[in-house]
Amino acid sequence: MGLEQFINEAISPWLKEEGPDSDIVMSSRIRLARNFEQSPFPLIAKEEHLDGILHFIEREYNHQSLLQYKDLEFVRMEELKQIAKQVLVEKHLISPHLAEKSKRGAALISKNEQVSIMINEEDHIRMQLYFPGLQLEKALEEAFQLDDWLEEKIDYAFDESRGYLTSCPTNVGTGLRASVMMHLPALAITRKINRMIPAINQLGLVVRGIYGEGSEALGNIFQISNQITLGRSEQDIIEDLKSVVEKLIEQERQARSWLMQQSELELEDRVFRSYGVLQHSRIIESKETAKCLSDVQLGIDLGFIKDISQSILNELMVLTQPAFLQQYAKKALNPHERDVFRASLIRERFSIEKKEES
Amino acid sequence: MECQECKQNPATLHFAKVINGYKTEIHVCEQCAKEKGYVSQDEEAYSLHDLLSGLFNFDSVNLSPSQENSSNQQTEERCNKCGMTYKEFTKVGKFGCSSCYEAFSSHLNPIFRRVHSGNTAHSGKVPKRAGSDIYQRKQLKELKLELQQLIAEEEFEHAAKVRDQIKALEQNLNHNGEGEK
């Protein structure tokens, strides 16, 4: 189990649960960056230092459990195939940096995939914790418990005036990056989101696409996170983020009902066209897939489509990513082959839903 | 589409630059892109790191080759523990180890202020084992002094920020106190 599950299952166990406002908020994430006091940061540390850290973490934490996070599995990047690493990135269990750039990188991943602790990424330790829906406070509370648990055996690099010391000045202080993944189709259709993003930025928050820095908002999925880590308490940072997210939820709901009042038929048409494309196409690229999935998800949320599971967007967004497709196909695929395989996988997925219904 | 810089060649490079969330689209030809610094010399993508290290380099944000020599005058400050120099730090935009914070401390406040909208001191979680309330109390005192001074100088905007820091610190101290009972 363990690693095999991480790589073979598209949808993490925790993502199957419903959370508050989970029709709009797909997930909440808390990330804390920490470093060992005695070793230089991974960027310039000698391999023997990094090896020392790996051994220590493996010895102390492999197969340990905390709270509901059972059986942390220690996974070394060097021992993974390229595709396996990419799959972990696509599932957000590790960062692209850990997969590609880290010397002596590893991760501790809990069985339910809710917790992933990256080792020797840009910082020695980057723990991240996911919750379905909007649950930032809960996530922070448990991240703190996780942090305290790790700290029992680790001397953190900490300075009373600067806080937790990190490799990059943008993380110093709390080392906290709180982010919320949101599906905002109605704000995107009405183009309201473009006007809202600058305002959100002015509040010290960042809006990105689904795969982080520099990525496009594929499938109308937006990731909103804090930028400032120094000088504000974790609770305040989260409070700010939460209030903006709540505003966005409200605005998205308003935009949805406005669309329903103004142009229900057009909306229904859009949803079912996309549904048709997903059910019948033979070749489909990831961008079109994301667009159609977003429409179908909106269709489910608005009640146009009744026979598909609520988590289809979450699931197929990951399942149709390049590495996951190849993992599923059990062989390397070129881009064209991927588009063909993607189309057949999606058709299959939708026909399973239909059968289960009838 | 023609290049927006020279208005002669066709625009072959299209950028969407996002600075603090403001998206600006740039359409230029390759030559202008290089000349205007939209593409860095080694042709690698302009990354967040470049932007950041730009932030640190106050006197020479856009280093053109001819200007580079002048920045050699910067004194060679070096972290004793990991050997990183301040100059290297401004280039990479990353610290080498925890001691770098001490070694480069005289330069850090302006950098932190820019990155963390005016803040230079931590006011969040403290490690259970290593954290000491004493230092925080000291910090609190200093901040309160600063606040008085700012109010006297009628720097109210800044004062409000300091007041928030004080609030957060006090909350933190109370919180820790409760935990120790």
C-alpha cells in the first residue's frame, strides 16, 4: 500500500469528504516552513548534511502517526521514477521543486494523504496539511499540533525577533502559507474575477492558477493565498484570507443566481455542450478538458445535471493530467497519444457513472 | 501584431507580467525584448526569484553589463557559518543558513519592509522548547516606545501598524501564559 496508493489513486481520500462550502471551495491548505538550526539551508548545504537530515527524519518519523494522520510513509525522491514524482506533484502532495530540483529530497505522506511533509525542499521541512472545503482554522490548529510534535525532537532555526528562519525572505516569520483552492466559474463567465483580483492583491493576498506560481487558472480554479508572513500572527493571516474567501463565495453565488435569472437557457446550453464534449470526444487536450469539466461541475451545482458525482471536477482534474494518464496507461505517451487516452478515460469515467445510476 | 517598442518588427514574444497582481500584457519582438530586459541575458524565463533579487538590489535593479563593475564596491560581508556573502545573497535572493540573518542584519529591515508590507519583526508562533517569553516582553517594550515616538511625530499610519504589532504580541504573551498554567 502506501506509495502505491499515492501514485495509483487519482483522488486523495480526504478529498472525497465534503467540507463547508465545498461546492465552491475545493480545499484549504496550510503550509509551514521550518529549518534545522544546525545545518545550512538545502540550497547550499553539503550532501552529507542533507543525508543526515534524511536519516534522522526516516528514523524518527517513518510509520509514525499523529491525530488522524496515520502511518506517515517516508518516500525518497531518488527512489521514484520520473512519472511517479510527477503524479505526486499533480496530486499536490509534493512541489515541483522537490520533484525536480532538490538534492536529497524526500516526503513523509500520511495514509489519508492529508499531511505531506517535504524534506530538503527549499527549506529543510515544509509541512502541508489539506482539508476539504473552507476549514482554515481547523487546518491551522492541526498544523500547529503537527509542528509541536516535530519540534519535540528538532531544534528549529528560530530568532525571537525574526521568527522562524527560512531560506527565502518571503517566508520568514511565521513560515506560513495558507491557501484556498476555489472553483469560480460564474465570476469567470461574467468576467467579474478580473476586476476582483487587483483588489485582492492590494490586501496582501495572491491569486494563482491551480498548479501554483505562474500557472493559468485552468478550469476556473483559483488559488488564493497570503503573501505576508512576517509581523502578523498566523491567526490574523488566516482571518484575513478567510474573510476574502467568504466574500468571493458570496460573489460567486450571486453571479450564479444572476446568470440563472438572466440567461438560464444559455447557461444550460453551455453546460450540456461541455457535457457532450466530455462524453463523446475522441481526442481532447487538457485545457479543453479543464474548461468542460468546469462547466459540467457548474451544471451539477446548479442542478442541470443530476446523475454525476459531486467530486467529478476534483477527480478528473487530477486524473487527466499528463503524468497521471501515463501512470494509468502504464506506459509513456506522447502528447497526441495522451489526448487520445485522455478522451477515452473520460468517456469511460462518465459511462461508469451512468451504469451506477441505472 | 507589431512590436510595441520599436513598432517595426512583428511582435513574436508575448508576456503577461504580474506585479503584485496587476497584469500587464507586453507584446514585443525578440530584439526589443532583450534590449528592454524583458528576457534575461541567459535566456531563462523571468522568474519570481529575479524579481525578488531585484527588490534587494536597491542601487542597481536592472544591471546592464556596463554598470556591473560599479557594484563591486559593495563591501564583502560574509556569513561566518555558511560562507555566503551579502552580494551572493542579493543575487540569489535566498539565505544560506540561519546565521545569515545575523550576518546581514544591517541590510534586512528595508528588505523585509518591502516584502512584508512594512513589517520587520515576528509576532506569531514561538517554538515550545526554544521560545522564551522574556525576549518578547522586551520586544513589546521597544515597540511601545516606538509607538509613542511615532505618535509624537504624527506618523499615524505607521503608528497604527506598530499598534497592531503590539496587540499581537500581547495576545501572544497572554496565550503563552495560559498554556503554562
